[in-house]
Amino acid sequence: MASPLAPDFVDRVRGAVDIVALVSECVPLKKSGRKFRGLCPFHPEKTPSFYVDDGKGLFYCFGCHAGGDAFKFVMLREHVEFVEAAKILARRLGVAIPETRQAGKPSEREALLAAHAAAAEFYHDTLKSRPEAAPARKYLVSRGVTPETAARLGIGFAPDRWDGLKGHLVAKGFSAELLVTGGLLVRAEGRQTTYDRFRNRLMFPIKSLSGDVVAFGGRLLGPGEPKYLNSSDSPIYNKRENLYGLHLTREGIREAGEAVVVEGYFDFASLWQAGVTHAAATCGTAFSEEQAALLRRFTERVVINYDPDAAGAAATRRGIDLLLGRGFKVRVLRLDAGLDPDAFVRGKGADEYRARLGAAARYFDYLLESAAEGEDLSSYETKSAVLKKILPVLELVPDRIERSGYVNVLAERLGIEDATMLAEIKDALVKGARRRPAQPAPPPPPMKVPEADGRLVRALMERGDVRDEVLEILADEDVAGTPIDEIVRVMRGRGERGEEVSYPVLSELLREPSRTVLARLAMRPEPVVSREEALRCAESIRLRRLRVERDRIQKEMERERDAARLDDLMRRKVEVSRQIDSLS
């Protein structure tokens, strides 16, 4: 894979990275023989099929077939290209990033990230030191946010001017067009004029998992609407794929074994300040499938703690449906009437919040209590109405035994003793389970690699003492068009030039699907190939190619009418047959 980055820089990053530590930031790994194993961070699964080999510097999932080196892992996790992945790793490892070979401007993504970082700094500096930000500082005090928390979260203030941020960033060399693309500026309708998107607002930087500022949420100070204004989607930000504060709390979530999902920036800030370090907020949008997939990298347990109003109750119900359908264990924390997490912590303290959190109800108990609240359960009609609210959710529970157990709880809570009615409820759950939304289609099967080809690659990669001898037997044409074609050609070229041949190096150089094929072969559990087996594999592959060629010649002879051409084909067939006999 061609890269504009200097080779020595890529080598330094590759040499410094610990792929086990890198992957462990996203998913817990356990030692499994000479490798590490865990749940795949790139697709939902209950049985671990994701492996990391620190000796080879590779990962591979036997479920979704994602695989590669540390660079590829970051590319998949952060949705970036190779150059950006290398720079992310370099910043994480403290490796200096040199100038690229290709002169010119940074990529759009790099420029947008730089603009957002500069905007965050501008907003935060304005909050700390500008007289016009005095009302914002006073407001933070009224909400109980300390200067230390404001600094840790990077909270800032957008001045009440049309060009406060614009003037600052344009003076730093950022174009207005780029800032419009990133959502920091807005273009006046029907005109070329641009102006600040955020004005007179308390600003909350939204960061990606890697810690880059990708968007903002702004809380209006003073009259007007909307009270909260969030960045629109851009090339570096999708609100459905981000959770506010997760870059700070992912380790806390992993350690706690669960995530607390709240709605607002102040909810998160108050919990973080109170030492509740396993929360994340939904950035002003309904909980999404993408956010669920993001959380699944760190936990399979979620506590939903939304505002206790009608909108919060509706959002809680949607969140329960979504999380259950994706295999999460869900609890719901419902605080005292009228108090959101922020107000509760400020009013009753962190210890009381933790106590309530520990006693949070199972989603089923929450739903049943909510459905039956204020209802007269002595009437058949009321019981039926409650059941209609509960059953669609139970249909989402994938485990049949768990669903059956909830039927018994329902019967006890609602006082249902009629055997016929109980049977109908169970039957409805069975039928409803069949109607559950289909899970995402399984990934396509991996490219099939013949046994001899796979063993040959393992020998070439892991037996440098026999590599030249094997490649002497095997010609490029013997593997042309096969799954290992590119692997062998790249390896041969590096060997002829006296360059390093290793799994991480080849993984960087190969294109897809060859990179994934290499990772899959590297994770196979077979022992190292002996010299004799390696030679046999090479001969087997060569023999296969010769037999295919002989059959092709025979078919061509059957169609040929020119005598001279027929003689040439016959001589070629005889030669190929002789080679086959020598190898058989």
C-alpha cells in the first residue's frame, strides 16, 4: 500500500506500538495459548472469535473476517485512511510526525480537525479570560461546575458576535469554505457571506475516542431558541456515531462493567465531577444503533438514566428496545420526580446517586411499573392494556428461557391465574420472537485458501531459512490468480532487495483482500511448517498449475484446425506432461 509517509517514520511507529495494548483499549482480551482472544469490536458476538497475536503484530476475527496490523485496526476503529491512522498512533505513542513526501496541503480531515482544535482553544480561552464571558462563568458556578471540571472538559464560551470565531480562525489561515464544511460557520442564505454558527453560548467540545475535537454543543445564555444547538454532521462528525465524554470514561466503563447513558452535557459534567467515571451522553440525539455498537466495544451492560419527564420516558423506552435487540443487559434508573442526573447529584450528593445507581431496576421491572402506575389492576381491560405495552418489548429478548420467566413474573404482578390466558401470552411471545427484526446479514464468507497455499505462506513467513529455497521452486505464474498471488509477489520482491519480510511489514504493503488473507493464515493454530512440508506444498501448487495448463492445452487442441499450430500445442502438452510426471 503506497504511503506518502517517510518509511522510517512508519517503521518507528510500527516498532513502538503494542498491538495488544492498543486493542485492549477497545475490548478486554484474555490469554489463549500464544495469542489473546476477546469479543470482536467490529461486529456483535457472544462467543469470542477475535484474536490478537502480539508476536506477529496482527489481529483477525474469524466471525466478520476483519484482520490486519495495528494501522489497519486504527483505520477500522476510527474510519480513517492509512496516513491518518499512522498519525493517530504516532500521537498516542509520542513519535514525532515528520513532513510527508508529497508536498501540499493537509487532507480535508486533518484541516478540519486542526480547525476544531483551534476553535475549542478559542472558546475555552474566551471563557477563562474575556470580560464578555463573565455571565457564562457565573452560570457555570450556578450549575456547580468547578473551574477544574470546566478545564478538563474543555468547556468554553462563544462570544455574542457574528464574527468572533471567524475572525480568529481566518487569521490563523483557515479558509471560510473549510469552516462552513466543518459546521463552525454558516453561509447566509442566497449570499456568499458567512458568520459564526455559535453565538452567546456555553460551548461543550465533543471529542472522538482518540481525543480529537470533532464537534460542539452550545447552550444558549439568555432568551432565544434553540436552548441547545449542536454541530451538524460533517466529514469528521456523525452525531449517531459519537457519545459525549466517552473518550474520558471508556476505561471506567470497562472497569465498572457497565455504562450509564444520560441525555445532557451538564448531566455528564456533574457525574464526572462527582467521580462517576463510567457515564456517557447522547449528544442531543436519540440513542442510536451506531452508539450501541460503540458501547459494545467496552461493555454489554447499560443503565439508562434519562430525564424523568414524558420525553425522557419515551426516549428510555426506545433505548430499551434498541439495546435489548442487540443483546445488552439493561437497567433503568428513575430518579425522584422532576430531577435529572445533574440536579440530583447537586441536590442530594454523589453518594446518594451511587446508591440509587446500584439499585437501578431491571428494564422489565421499570416497564411493568411504568405501565401499571396509577392503574386499577383488578379489571381485565386494564391487565390487557398493560400486557399490550409490555409484550412487544419481551419479544425482543433473544433468550427463550428468559422470556418464559418474565411471563411468570407478569402473571404474579398482574394477578393472572387463568391458564388459558397464560398460554395465550406465551404463544404471543413465541410468535413475536419470530417477528423480531432480522439481525444484520452475516458477513460474506472469507476467500477460500487451499490448504497447500495456506501452509506455504506460513512457511515463507515463518521459515526465513527455507524461504529462498521454496521460492526457487515456485514461479509467480504458479500462484497467479490465487488468493496468495500478491503475498508471494510482494514477499519475493522484498527478499530479492534484501528487505525485511515480516507480518506487520507485509500487512502494510498488501491491498485487500490479500491483507486479510495474510492475517487469517497467521492466526491458524497449526505448528510451524517444516522444510520438507514447505517443499511439498510448493510442488503441490506447481503441480496444480501444470494440470490446469495441460487441460487448457487439450481443450485448445480440440478446437484447433491449423496443422502447424496443432503441432506447437502438442509439443507444449508433452513438455507440460513431462513436468507433471516429474512432480507426481
